[in-house]
Amino acid sequence: MSYIPNENRYGNMIYRRCGRSGLQLPSISLGLWHNFGGVDDYANGRKVILKAFDHGITHFDFANNYGPPYGSAELNFGKLLREDLSAYRDQLVISTKAGYDMWPGPYGNWGSRKYLLASLDQSLERMGLPYVDIFYSHRPDPDTPLEETMGALDYAVRSGKALYAGISNYPAPLARRAFRILRELGTPCLIHQPKYSLLERWVEAELLEELEKEGVGCIAFSPLAQGMLTGKYLKGIPEGSRAQRADGALQAESITPEILEKINRWNRVALERGQTLAQMAISWLLKDPRVTSVLIGARTVEQLEENLKAAYAGGFSKEELNELNA
Ligand SMILES: NC(=O)c1ccc[n+]([C@@H]2O[C@H](COP(=O)([O-])OP(=O)(O)OC[C@H]3O[C@@H](n4cnc5c(N)ncnc54)[C@H](OP(=O)(O)O)[C@@H]3O)[C@@H](O)[C@H]2O)c1
């Protein structure tokens, strides 16, 4: 059946400016690392993406190797764009990245100009697009000069294959250098994509301050720690969950008794706030204006709809923050 988007979709979402750029992003964005690959049910993935768009999620995040198999999330999204969203391309922000393992040999990984630009061409081909909105260096490469990696991002933008440049997983000192190089090249960095959640708070030491100073946006990935911050693992490992699936990136061993104790405690705070743990974990990130968008994954429409409610939750009291930090 042909898709007709919800007419009221823009009334249902809060948009936040990405650093000091002209671009606004939805406070909640959807990432397709899992749940939309060749091994997944396409009809279900389609439902989740279209429901997200119906709720005002305009930003969809990819990397070259999202699947499995590698590339299949972009390939599936290309089909969805053609069949359902072709009339809405200018209402979408589509991002992709290169930096991790993609194809064999010395030119299919890390941060060389050779790899990044070939990978971007392949991503565009898979999605059937002339350009993506954001192209990222997915991780720093210790063996490639930063000037070369940033030069590739600058070229991607200048050649019209990307509208903006971003970096992901760069520690603060390296991010600072990357911002300077990109600024000097005339392609200011739009956004940094770090892992950030109640369980993973490295960005608070230095990075967030740096981003604010530089006017670079922040999109927090794995805000639910791949599902651990949802309460779903409090009573064991449910069937079909990421920790149970052979192709899931969450190892069952990482759900330790210490983590379960924290989750239990946080779950109680969430319930007192009238939220689920997932909603509170997302609201907690959104309380910081330096966080432009929270990049969730969702396997089902129900998960998506539950998480979306976090965008409207109020702030946190001092007591709640103390309890969460304890
Ligand atoms: N730049 C990078 O290096 C990098 C790395 C990782 C991710 N990312 C980006 O960030 C995006 C999100 O990462 P993520 O998938 O790890 O995010 P996440 O939101 O932390 O985890 C998503 C998973 O949590 C579970 N979940 C979500 N909502 C739920 C709910 N309401 N109730 C119960 N379970 C729920 C689902 O797992 P189940 O399948 O178990 O139900 C879902 O697949 C990725 O798609 C990707 O775009 C970027």
C-alpha cells in the first residue's frame, strides 16, 4: 500500500539547532545499525521508519557496514526511499559514515582518503542518492594524518556528495584538531557522534564543553546502552533481544550484576517520575542543551512509540539527579 505521511508530523516533534549551524535536527533521531539489515524483516523495518517519519523524526542514521550483511541497511533504505519516501527527500536528513571494516584489503577500513571517498560513492549507489546530508569519519585512524581524513570530508562536501561533515568517536583533543582543520578548509564540522548514556559518560569530562565552544552539535548514540537501559534485562535475557541474537552487538556477559543493580535503582527513579526507564534515559540526555539529538535504535513500532514520549518529559529535580549520579 502506498504511504501517505501523517499531516501533523511536524507538530509532534521538538527540533534543536545543531551547534551554531543552520540545520535543525529532531530531538530524537533513528539509527539503522541493527534491525534493518538483510537478515531482518523488511516489512517490520519499513513500519518502524515510516512511523518515525509520521512522528516528525526527519533524521535517519547509517554507516556503510550497517546490516548484516554489510551495506544491506543502506540498500534496504534505498528501496524504501524509492517506494515510499521519494516525494519527501527534502524533508529528510540522511547520514552515513565510513571508518570501520567494510571490504577486504588495505583500502576498506580506517581513515584514508582512498577509503572514505570510495565508500561514500558506494553508499550513494546503494541508497540511490546523489548526495547524503551528513558524511562522517566513523572513528579516528591513528595511522593516517588527520589532515588527510578531514581533507576527504571537505572534498565530499565540495564535490556535492555530502552537505555537511561530521566526526564520530573522536576523543576531545583529536576532535579539537579536527574542528580546526575543517574550519581552515572552509567546511566547518557540523556534528560529533559519541556514545553517551547514563552508563557511558566519557563525553562529560571534556568533549561537551569543547563542542559548545566550537559551535558543533552532538548526537548521542546508544542512549539505551543497546537495550540495557530499558528494564528488559532485569528478569533475564528475553527471546529475540539483542543480547540473545547471534548477530546482536550486545554480549550477554556485559550485563553484569553491577550493571543490573544500577539499572534496578534507576528503574525505581523512572517509575517515581512516571516514566519507563527507556524514557527517563532519553530525557536525561535531552536535559542538556548541548545534546542536539538522541540517536535511538528501535526494533518495533511499540519501542519507538514508547521512546518518543521522552521528548516531552519535564526536567529533573536535584534529588533525582543526585540519585542517578550516586
Ligand atoms: N557512531 C558509532 O560508532 C555508532 C555505534 C553504535 C550505534 N550508532 C548509531 O546509534 C544508533 C542507535 O544505537 P543503538 O541501536 O545501540 O541504540 P539504543 O537505543 O541504545 O538501543 C536500541 C535497542 O534497544 C532496545 N530498545 C529500544 N527501545 C526499547 C524499548 N522501549 N523497550 C525495550 N527495548 C528497547 C532494542 O533492542 P532489542 O533488539 O533487544 O529489542 C533496540 O534495538 C545506531 O542505529 C547507529 O545509527 C553509532
